[in-house]
Amino acid sequence: MPFLPITREEMRERGIEQFDFIYVIGDAYVDHSSFGPAIISRVLEANGYSVGIISQPDWKDEKSISIFGEPRLGFLVSSGNMDSMVNHYTVAKKHRKVDAFTPGGVMGKRPDRAVTVYGNLIRRTYKHTPVILGGIEASLRRLAHYDYWSDQVRRSVLLDSGADLISYGMGELSIVAIADALAAGIDVHDITFIPGTVYRSKTLDHLIDPVVLPSFEEVRESKRTYAESFAIQYKNTDAINAKPMAEPYEGQGYIVQNPPSRPLTEQEMDDVYALPYMRAYHPSYEKDGGVPALGEIKYSLTSNRGCFGSCSFCALTFHEGRVVQTRSHASILAEAREMTEEKDFKGYIHDVGGPTADFRGPACKKQLTKGACPNRNCLFPEPCKNMVADHRDYVRLLRELKDIPGVKKVFIRSGIRFDYVLADKDQTFLSELVKDHISGQLRVAPEHVSNRVLSYMGKPRHEVYQEFIRRFDACNKKTGKQQYALPYFMSSHPGCDLEDAVELAEYIRDMGFIPEQAQDFYPTPSTLSTCMYYTGLDPRTMEPVYVPKSPHEKAMQRALIQYRNPENYELVCEALRRTHREDLIGFGPRCLVRPRKMAGEAGKPSRGKSANGRNARAGGRNGKPGKTGSDSSRAAAGKRTGAKPGTGRTKKTLRNVHKKK
């Protein structure tokens, strides 16, 4: 089938006089199953509803919202695949320069707080037409939430946008139920019974045993009350266990959240991914250079959704839920065969996964009938004794994909849980991962090395990561390959002080190379970590948490991760002095930086220190690997990437070496 209409002309070509729904989105229109608006619109179409797309309307022009006229049933609104504020701003609140979800990567084609702006734009023109919000931005702002960009607690986006309903989470089931209710003539204000929705109500008389949260005014005034409210919400994210929750607003009644939609069955997942996606951006974008985001996922396969990893800084618990849902092998293989027939396919499947690549089923059998445990996690602090760690199905799937004619290589890039790999007594998956499914480097996310910080992050102890690296190195030796673990680290997470940051820097020193990327913690709505950041309390225990908020301290923590960058020299030295670690300033092999001899040399990098901080290139001091780093870390040291001892300069970046291998 063709693309859904985005113009009046395309609407007429389909013979449509009035759309059932008009979908207003902040992204360019990409008809691919990795893009939420494409899934929702195709699901509605498969259920007999016509959908028109208004992509990136000019929010300063009210006429931009009425190009199709009024829809028969309602407007749908989404910011797109990303939260508009994260899309626009770095963690330092600086404007980004590129929007990968816009034709040509042009920035500025959507407003800040897109669903709020679009909702009000629609409401000014169509006073009584139902407006339903969806997507990640609305989903994670469905109740009162801390907003990092304005540094305040904001009320539910339902109130600020003027919309009638929110379809939160993965919305296939709820959006069809909403459509059916509207088509049956039910007034949008009476649609209060659909799981996975949020609505406004003057009373709670129609609810059975609701959880009444603290009022918006209370959570806005008291950080402790905010943390208490968040803890209640966190325990009500499972479709089986959750109860309706109501948040009072003075003089405006309640915002009511129904329990989440149930997880999709395997057949339902297959049906969603079998819909007639064009697997491309709309042809009208070709003149602008296309949509960059499609290139990242065009030849990737989604095999699952949901995640029981429960990292504190991740919003998946609130959005996709903790129960993993999967597609069948037949469904995934069918999509892979379609891929091989595309003219641009070069034989490489870039990824097979989801939020966590190697999750191919619920954490345990109990989750299917009793839901996810509200008071404990599956992997943290230790793997639950009831968890089933089993990679056999995933291994079989990867083998089947590899055997498809035209497929040269199947990669895994969406990330694995190394603690889940270790929990599996059968290490076949790790062996085959090393042998067949990485290209020179494996990206892993230990996030930190301080066990105290890791506990706030909801991540396994550092010793678990070290054991994984040991096994990873052993598998590489068996295959005769030189492949590297490329770790991601995070700075400035709640609970992380300068001493912890120095500990991380020492570990990086011993690895023998500097990570290419360092990520400051980014407080986004509806995560445990964001609650800690705002309140200074761990909502799981209500105990105080140290929070690095000063831009200067955050800069020091980040600089320590890339301590070889000459631009970071002063910040690193200051951090070492503040923590009384002057022993790390000197000429010894364990020092992080060298003292500057004279003022005239203040702008020059010392010998043995990398001349630029972008790389993961040079080895330990003077181009030699550190003494205590793992084999996979030491393999990235300077002498293997063409470093000249004493200069820190390299002939090739680590990435280019990996590509050649």
C-alpha cells in the first residue's frame, strides 16, 4: 500500500472526503516500524480507520493544522520518536545543531514541548474535536513531573495541552479501543474505562479502590512528598498489579491514570510488524536529503520490547513496562527476507534486538500470570532466583538470520545486559557473540565503577562487569580475534561525588585508553534517577542522596573521564586537589596528569598525554597500556593503533582500526 496521505492531493487520490483521524507529529513522516507514529497510524488503518498525517506543522500559523479540515473522530498528537526537549537541548541546556528526525537534519522544525504546543494549536481552531496525546513525550508527562529545563514541577501535560486523553505506553491496544469507542458515539469525556489511558474527571465516584496520590500542589511544594508520590507510581506500572491512580488538582478535579495496557501476545506483535510499512521516509523529503534517523535503523530488526533491567536512569519501566514481549522467528525472518530484496541492502543486518537485545521472554514464568514484582527487581542488586536466564532462543534466531541467502553478517548493536549473560550457565551465546556478531568492538554500559554509585543506578556491582570482561577476553583468545569492549560511562549521576569520579578516572587510566564518549546524567521525566536529582532522596528508601548539580562540579566529573584532553587539564587538577589526590599529579605511571613546569607551557600538552581528547586511541602513560586493565581494554592501547611513544599521537583512530579488521 502507498504512504498515508500528507497532502490534500494525496487525500483525494485515495478517495477520502474526511479522515477519521488526523495525526499531528513533530517528526518527518517515516513509514517504518521503528517509528511510533507509523505503527499507530498503520494499526488504525488495519482496523478500518482512515488516517492523514500532518508532519511538523508551522506552530505559528493556525492554518497549518487545518489543511485536511476537521477529522470525523479526532486528532492524534505526538512529538515523534523523541521527547522534543531532549531533541532540542543537550544536558547543558545548549541548543543542538542537528535534528535527525527532520529532513536534512535541520533543527527548529518543531517547537519546544511539542505536544503541548500542538494540542493548544488544535484547540484554538477546533473547540470540541477530541484530541488524544501519545508518544514518549506525553507518556512520561502524564502526571505531575519534574521538568529539568525549567527546573520546576509541572502539572500533567493533559491540562497544559488542552487535550482530552493520553494514550500512554505502547499504544496499539489503547488507540484501537479509543477509536472504537468514538466510532460507537461515546463522548470523549465518557471514555474513562480503557487501560493505558489518562483522563480528567471531576469526581472519583466511578472508580473502585483507586490510589489517590498527593495533590499537584503538595508535590510542587514538598520534595519529600514528590518522592513519595513517585514511589507509589513506580509500583503501579504493571498491567496485572497496577490500580487506577488519581492526582488531585485544586479547583480542577483529578487527573486519573488507568492501569497500563496488557503486554501484546506474540501473535499481536507479529501482526503489528507485518503491517504494510513502506520502510522509507515520504518521497517528498528526497529533495532535502532524506531523514537521517532512518539510516540508523533501516536494516535493523526489532525482536522485543519491554525491559526487566530497571536501570534507574531509564524511563522504560514507565513507558514499555517490565514484561518483555517478543516477535516469533517467522515474523522476524520474513522481515529480514524483505530487507535482502531492497536495492541498497549490502548484506549486513545492523541489529537484532530492542531495549535490551538479548531479552527474548519474560524474566520468569510468574510474570505471565502475576505480573512483575512491585517491590523487587529481576536483576538488581542480584539476579532473582526465579529469573530464567536463557539465550537459546536468541542464539537460534541469530543462526537462522545468518543462513538467509543474501545475508553476510548479523550484528548486535542495541546493547546486551552483561549480568544477564553471566547468569546464563550456558555460555554459547557469548561465544557466538564474539565469533559472529560484533565488528571489532562490543559496546557495553557498565556506567561506573563505584559500587555505591552503581547501586543508585540500579546496575550490577563492578565485579560483575570485570567478570564479564574476563570471559569476553577468553572467548576472543579462543577465536584468535582481537576485539575490544568499548565501555560507556556516566558522570554526575545522583550519588556520585568527586571521589567517585576520581575512582572512575583511575579505572580508565588502567584500561589503557580514553573513552570516545562521556555522558553526563540527563534528568528526563519519569525516571528514578530524575526523582533523586530533584528531591535529593532515593524514592526506594527515602534516604538522602548526594546530587552533583553545580555546572562546575559536573564539568569536573566529565573532565575526569577524558582526563587526557588538554582542554580538561585545569578541571582535572582542580578535582584532584579538592579530593586531596595530588598523588595523581606527577610523572609516575599511575598519575593522571603531569605538573606544568612553567607558565609559558601552560597551553601545551605534556609528553605522553594525548594531543586531542576525542579519541579512544592512545595507551597508558607514554603510549603503553596500563598494568591492570583487561586484555580487551589493553588491546586498544597506543602501540596497537600506531601511537608514537612519548607523543600520544596516532595514525588511526581505534574506530578505523576496527573497521579494517
